[in-house]
Amino acid sequence: MSDSFRAELRQWLEANLPPSTRGSLPEQEIPWGGRHPEYPNPDTKLWLERMVARGFTAPTWAKQYGGAELSPEQDRILKEELQRLQARPALFSFGLWMLGPVLLEYGTDSQKAEFLPPIARGEIRWCQGYSEPGAGSDLASLSTFAEDCGDHWKVNGQKVWTSYADKADWIFCLVRTDKDAPKHKGISFLLIDMNSPGISTRPIKLISGNSPFCETFFDDVKVPKNQLVGKVNEGWEIAKKLLQYERQNVSAAAFGGDNSFPLHQVARLSEGHDQGPIVDPIKRVAVAKGEMREQALSYLVARANREMGAGRISALTSVVKVAAAEINQQRQELAVSLLGMDGLGWSGEQFDSRALKETRAWLRSKGNSIEGGTSEVNLNIIARHILRLPQEP
């Protein structure tokens, strides 16, 4: 069965994968989808349409929700074949990576029917409303409040570090619905249209020169009651489950996207050539160690993906998150070190554009150990739930 599926899949991919959608993905061509999608490369849109038609953007989801109903084994084969052809992702989507899986578990039938098919087709671009100025690592201290107004919720408050909030169509958002309950008990999970009156965003600029992050403000925002996921005041369980999906996917996708070029290419760039062996033996050893770490991480991610495919979401996602953050930061430090003085550039024709990109990626990597849950928080999760270490009195 697996061999026949792989053979049929290979034939389909060879016939349907546009040549220009293979290889590294330029940032300006990332297919985020949404209400007003942009496709600088027309083949990107074509590739998305073909993958959507097969249900391959959400391969394990039911067909009624836009998926292909693939088994975990078939999903693994699909990932392997896409990787073999260096196929670019057909769709980047927080809806696919984070919201969709929790809707499948906690959403009502009407919520699944309303939101999952558009997510699979790339018609809704989502952002995540979790962190607040006073609730980062201690997320349960959030204060954005949703007041019960009978036929709707009225939301007031502020979120921060909301990735792509200025470009998103909808936001999945944690809000407090009971100010008197213990902090973990009075939280609910809402879906909010970003076009709702009273929502505004403000971009946050990082030291790397640009940023996907925003501040998001809610001023008397009306949210229909049917956009509550799960039960009132029981949103913390949903929040924790979604964080596990986020940590898994931010490690596998976002950090990898910071790697502008393979390390061996950076080393060759530093020596002034694009082909052949790396001349400096010290650089050769450093690159070999760095690429071994990256390969080891890919095996860890593959293991976590298998567990997710089998419906097992565990604290292993925290291991992946910590490892990915550390390895990517090490990778970026090494890349800038390999470039020498060229790694100190910021702009100007005297610097190779590839070197400038590496420098900005190095600066951007400083946030890896904070975003998606700090390394300290994730190490505590590993200590409690994997190592079973006793808590401090």
C-alpha cells in the first residue's frame, strides 16, 4: 500500500510541481493566503491551487474540511517526497499549524464547517492573540477582558508580539472572562474578525531592521457568542494544547527560515568562491559540526512529527523548541563568524548582499529563545513532564 501510494504521489508531483516553486523560498514569495493574497510568482498561486485540489495543504484532515484523509504513514511519505523535490510549501498558515488542530478537537460542528475549509484553501490569514505587555512567560496573567453582554462579548485590552497582525484577517485570542476566578480558570478562547470596529494594530520594529510583530488593541470590540471555542472560563486547556502545536511548528518552520544559506555556502562566500571544497580546515570542521547539529535537529523534528501524526502531543514539543532555538542561534553565530569583517555590514555596495542577509538573520535569531515560549519556561516543562524532577518547595 505504501509503495503504491508513493509511486502514485511521485507521478502526480512530477506532473504538477511548477519548476519555479522548487528550492529556497524568497520572503516576498511566501504564500500566506488570506482575503487579499499576493503572488509575485504566478506559479506560487498555481501550486497552491493544485495542492488544495488534492487536499494536501491539510493532508490528514477529513475531506469535508478540505483535507485528504491521509494516514500518518501516507502523510510522512508526502513530506518525504515534497522534500526530495525541494518543493516550496504551498501555504504558510497559523490556521493550519495551530488553530486548525485545536478546532478539530474543541470546536463545534458549525465552527469546523465555517473555518476549517477556508483555512485549508488559504482563504483566511490568522494571527495569534496570546502575549500581553504584562503577560509574557506568565501567560495566565493576561488581562484583556471579554464582558458578557448577552448576545455578544465586548473585548477590551492589548496584545503584544502579535505576528502579522497588521496583515491578518482573523485572530484567535485568549481573553479573561472571570476576573475573580484563579488566573488559570477565568480564561476563554475567542475567534475575532480583525475587521471588527475597535481593533487597531501598530508594528514593532526589531534590531534586524524589520519585524512581523505588532501591538494589537481592542476597544469595545463586539464578538458574536458563537465565536467562543470550548466552554467559558475553560480556555486555558485549549491554550496549552495550541502552544504545543506552535512550539513544534515554529521550530520546524520559522527558525529554519532564518537560515539564509547552508553553512557550507556561507564558508565558501567568506573565501571568495561558490564552488569546490572549503579551503580553511578550521572552517571545514566548524561547518561540519554545525551541519551535523542541524541534521540531528531534523531527526528530532521528524520524530515529533510522527508523534503528532499519531495523535500524541506531548512535552516533546518543548524539547524541539529549546533545541531548535539553541541550534539556530549557534548556526547564526557561526555564520557571522565565518564571514569575518563582512559579517559586520549593515548596508552598502561594498558588502555582498548574501552576507548582509546573514547578519540580519543573526540579529533576528536573538528572539528565538523567547518567542513561542521562552527556553526557561520550556525547560521547566521538560523537567516536570519528561524528567519528572521534583518541584522546588
